Amino acid sequence: MNAVKLVSSTKNQLEKFRLEGFNEFLEKVNSFCDMYELEVKNLDEEYSNPRWPRRKTNISNRHYYEYDCFNAVLDLQIQEFGNRFNEVTSELLVCMSCLSPCDNFSAFDIPNILKLAEKYPYDFNEDEKRRLPVQLGNYIDFVKKDKQFANLDGLSSLVRLMVSTNIHIHVNFTLVYRLLKLVLVLPVATATVERCFSAMKNVKTDLRNRIGDENLSDSCICYIEKDLLKKVALDDVLDRFQKMKTRRATF
């Protein structure tokens, strides 16, 4: 919830800065130029394109720096925020946070949790969707009365406790447990996929665009799991390669 609110407030600040911030930004630029004795352009003069200095542009320096530079950069940032944190993603995060056990399930909200179930049409049929509100009501009443669930710090702790106490197989909580599993899997799946594609871009560069699938897979694993590989002793790697076959030299 805090992350969603911060994203929303950041987008609002960027939009406000785009509408009202150019003059303030311009003052800072002029102050910087005065401090280091740099030339300050007259914004009322006609803008001259450095590539074609003799060609008429029919726009002022102010128009160019405000609309073609300042606004263009902020538009890109606002658009990037919109692409990465669109309404669907934000709503999904809000619905997921309603299942959090932190602060004695203070964020629990049945209507938002039902919206989350609607996003999984292949996992919940119509009959199960009708039974889910009743299970959610029984579930929140049960966990708030049980002291074992009072000091949990996240969804993973909640699910582990449900499994250890066999509550997850109780007929009144099966749908809630299924929803919790989906919520736990979702961020891991999306983050892992994005991380793998980023790794592929770094591994399969223009200079190595003919790398084989097996070699690419091995290289990506090493790149993605580099934190785990740092724990492997270098001597163990050398011994492993030494024992694979007879070699002329010893590593």
C-alpha cells in the first residue's frame, strides 16, 4: 500500500512540476551559469539549430527549452511510471496487501480480496466465488482470535503457520489458502521473468549473438544466481574441472 501511494504521489509531483516548475528550474540554471561565468542564452531570441544554423526555426529559445526539452523529458518519465505501474498493477497490489497479516490483519478488506479472486477466473469457478465471502468471514474471525497469528510479519509466515497447524486443509479455509498461494507466487513469477530477460540482454550481446541455447542457459544461470555462486569456493571449481578428465596441466 505504501509503495502504491508513493508511486501515485511521485506521478502527481512530476505532473505538477511539468506544469509549474519550468520558471523555478530556469532560475536555478541561470544561478548556476552566473556562479561559473557561463553564457546565458536570451530566451526571447529565435532558436538556432546547431546542425543547420542558417535555417529558420520560427521558435524562440524559451519555446525550445521548455517544450522540446523540459516537457519532453518529464513526459518520458511520467509515461514510464504509467507503463510500469498502470491501474491494473496498482489495483492488484492493493488487493494483495489486504491479505497481509501485519498489525493483526489491519489491512484485511473482503471486497478488495473478492476483486483479487475475480482476476483468477481459471482458479475460482462461480460456485467457489459465491462461497469465498463466507470463508473469508470465518477466516478473519478465526485468525484474530488465535494468538499464534498475532505477530506475523508477512504472507509467507502466515502460510507456513497455516500449513504447520493443518488449517490449510480445513474445509472452511481451502479457498482462502488457494488465494494466498496465488498471491505468494505472483510477485516471484513476474520478477523472475523480468530478471531473466534482463540477464539475457546482458549475456547475449551483439558480439555474442550466435551463442548456443545450452551455453546461453548456463551463462544466464551464472549471471542471475551470481550471489549464490559467490559462496562457491574457487578451489572446489578447479577440483571439479580437474576430475572431469585427464589434463596435461594441473589447475
